[in-house]
Amino acid sequence: MTKTNIIILLCLCVAIVFTACRPKNQKETDYSNNDPMTYTTSIIADTILADIRDKSDLIPIFEDFLEDFLEKINEYEGKHITIASKVPVEWGISCVERLPEGRELWLLRSFDREWAYLVITSGFGTQRILDQVPVALNLALQDNDVLETEIWETYRESDGSFVVHKNYEWIKNLDTNATQSDLSEYQRKSYFVDRYSINDLCRFECTEVNDSVPEYSAVVFFYNDNVKPEEWDETVEMLQAFCEDRSVFYEEVKTGFADVAIHDFTLNEVLRVDMQPYIQGLPAGMVMFKKGETPKAVRFGSFERMQIEIKRYFKMLSL
């Protein structure tokens, strides 16, 4: 064998060995290693909803992180989830926000988009969970003639805290012979508001907003863009008198819907409410509030129709 042939044969052997040792194509994310995750950071939105129509991509998470997260799924302060729903096992990261001292705030969403959690991590792509709390739900459960729904929505305040509105409703098919006094047997509602702030130890601190205010019933009449509907003054005046006769507080506003003060009849402030989540798309109308109940918005209409809506919401028996 000539020297040239030997050299060619050696080159072929090296090429074969190089090809055999070349790693195969791998998936974009390898869940079996513990290398730091790579992603960009941004600011978590001021409104967090569980939108099942959302099709945006989620950042994958490691298996050991997911296991730790699921083990702690119910370890949080505040009002817990009412519906006995199975917890999803597939989750991803929707957004990552940088916190002081290198910590990070992750917004996790389930693949079905029915659940959302805020998770505080030790930061820099590590997988150590410091604390977590649910902030958005969109659940429905049908069992024979009973329908349960639970909707949680979160709104971020200027101080950085997260205010979670927790609505639950249980409805049973109404018997045709049922009377007004029987309605409590066919419909149950609960409404809680929990505020979560991040303390110096990077843990969530919960304050139940419901406990900080007394019992109240109130109606806020509103119209947008300073465009007052026809017959507004006459209709609202009669509705306000109707409310006062039944000890229901009332206010009238045309601006500042994000921070509305509700007063009692001696002008003492009872509480402040954010109407914005309830009046989207409504040019004018009213929002009814009652402690422990989900607020309800009604479009402006005739005195008779709005009066009936008030009676129904506050369960006034004499319809």
C-alpha cells in the first residue's frame, strides 16, 4: 500500500469516528439537567386573568421545579379555591419579572389556561421556590342539575401589591314551583378579596380586604365621558330615594372609576372600590356592591327595570 493510500485511509477513519461521536439533535429544552434557565425578563401586567382563549407560547419549566410547585400548590394564605377541581399537571412560564436582590417573580399558567399562579424564586434562572399564590382561575363544574363556577381575577395596585377578586357561584336548576324565599336553596354566592404584597423576605403577605370593612350594601350610578343619558336625572333621583328607603348607600360618578369612595348616610366613608373591571363596554348604568357578594353591573335603562335589578341583587322579597 502506497503512502498516499495510507493517508487517505486514515482520513476516512477519522471522519467515521467524528460522525459517530457527533451528538444527535436534542429538544430545545432538556428537563433532565439542572442548568440555569435562559429567558428575558419584563413587567407582569397590571391585570391577570385566566383566559382559556389565550394561545400564546409558554416558557418550559424543569421537571423538578414542577414537582416542587405542585407539592406546594395549596400552601398559601387567604381564601382557598372552593371548587373541588383536579389540579393541572402541565404548566409553563408566561412572564418573568425581576425583583430586588436578584429574586424573580414568575407568572405561571396551566396549559389549559384555567389556572395562573405567581411564584417567587431565588432568581438567576434557578429552580428554588420561595413562595407562591394563585391569582387567576376560570373553572366550571357541572354535576347533574348543579353548576359551579369560580372566577378569580387580579389587579395590581400602584404600590406593587396584587389584589385578587375571588368569585364563586353555585346554581341548581330552579324548580318551577319555587318562590322568592326559596332562592337561597337554588343559588349560593361568595365573594372575597385578598391583597398580596411581597415583604422584605420575598414572601407573600396576605390581607383579607373583606375583614377591613363593615357590612354594606351600595349602588354606584355612573356615566362615561361626561355624556349624560336622557332622563338620567329623573331616573337616578327616584332610584336613589328607593335605595335610601331600604338602607342601601348610593353614589353618582362620572370620572375616577378606579377609586370610588362609598359613604354612608352621615357621609362617613365606608370603603373604596374599583369599578373598572365591571363597567367595561357600558357607557352608563349602575354597579351594585354587597359585602361577600360579587358586584354586578347593569346598563342604564328605565326606572322600573333598574329597580327590579336592585331588588333581585339585594334579595328584597317584595318584588
